[in-house]
Amino acid sequence: MDQEFANLGFDIRDGVARIILNRPEAGNAFDPTMAAALLQAVLRCDSSPDVRAVVITGAGKAFCVGGDLKALGPEDNLPRLLKEMTTYFHGAVSRLARMDAPVIAAVNGVAAGAGMSLACAADFVFAAENARFTTAYARIGQTPDGGLTYFLPRLVGYRQAVDLLLTSRQISAREALELGIVNRVAAEAELLESAETFARQLAKGATKALGGGKRLLRLGWTETLETQLENETQSIAEMATSADAREAMLAFVEKRPPRFEGR
């Protein structure tokens, strides 16, 4: 069922939710309204059992060029508006990182500033051959948002992260692939279909187990070995009670592919 969100396209088909940043006239730049809409769309994905994978892309020629400086109003209102916008945007990023459903960013053009942050927060990034990435913040005398300082060094290492952040240099889809920011590079005309085909494959999987695996990987960045081993013990024991785990065991006995329902 389609649902209306301000400046976003949103629909769910075959277990895959598609979120389209839809301000092409502004390069899909974020203003407070679109940031709030993104949070609502992500909450819809996180709370719906019908959603077992998520694809995020941009309308037009850009994925997202960052924050819309023109829409943020007079300078004396800027701190308040930035706090409002990042409250919505950060809520969306946090939910995306924690939801069971895997998240695929289909980067169809420039991903700058908050757009690059959003891409880095996804579980997978598919990029068109003409896509470009830049942190961009230093160019406007700003510091990052959207979790970029959390995700980027974990993806590329500190040395590469500080280079990309302080220089704001633009990198191609191929260099982003080499650095580990991107998982796949596709022809521009094939990008969205490639990402959605991959999402449909993931949507047939054991969604709760996929989410559990994501959470364990996040925990593993900061926990000691012994604590992480206990986290894994608790998680695998909990997953053993799921309907999908029982179906997988039955399918193994019956020598057939499992039919997962995401439960």
C-alpha cells in the first residue's frame, strides 16, 4: 500500500519498502520537512511486518546533496532549525541501523554531506557508475551529522576518513568501492533494478536473524571478546525459538529450501 510523506515517495512491494527522496529541484537536499518525513517513513518500515528489506534512492539526477541551506532561513534561526532537522534525521538513521530489515542505499548521483551520511548508514550501498561521494561539510565551515563520524571510520579506517572529511574531496563510485563505502557499482540505467532485485532476495530471508546479525556486528565494535561471546550465546538461543529457525530445521530434515516468513 502506498503512503504519502512530504517530499518522499514511498511504497511496499514484495516485502521491499522503497523510499525515494523527492526534491529533485533541490538535489533532494534535506530541509526540516523532508527530514521529518524520512523519520516517519523509516518508523513505518520498522514497525511493519510486511517490510523485510528497504531501498533508499533519490529522484532525478542526485541521491542527496546534503542540507538545503537556502531553506533554513535567517542566520539567527539557523542553530534552532539545524537542531530540529538533525533530531528528525538522526532518529531516522538510528532506526535504519537498528531495524531487522536490511537497508540498501541505491546512490543514483551525487551523495554529499547528509546524503553521504545516509548512504554510509545503510547496510549495503549500490552506486551508479556516475555516482559521486563527498563529505562536503568542511567546504561550508560545518562539522558532520547523520552519524558520518561513526560510520565512515569504521568503513574506511581513520586515515582515509580524516582525509575525506577534512579535504571534502569528491570520489567516484569506483574509488568508493575500493575504499569499502560501496558494495556494488552498476550502470546508471540498471542501478535501481539491481538494488531492488537484491532487496527482494534479502526479503525472502530470515528477517529476525538478519537483524540479530546486524546488532551483533554493531556490538562487536566496542565489546570485549568475552562479552561478545556471551552476546552471541544469548542471541543464538533466542533465535532458536523463532518460527524461521524452526522452519529451517524442518526444511533441512525434509531436504527442501526453507520458506521464511520473517518471524
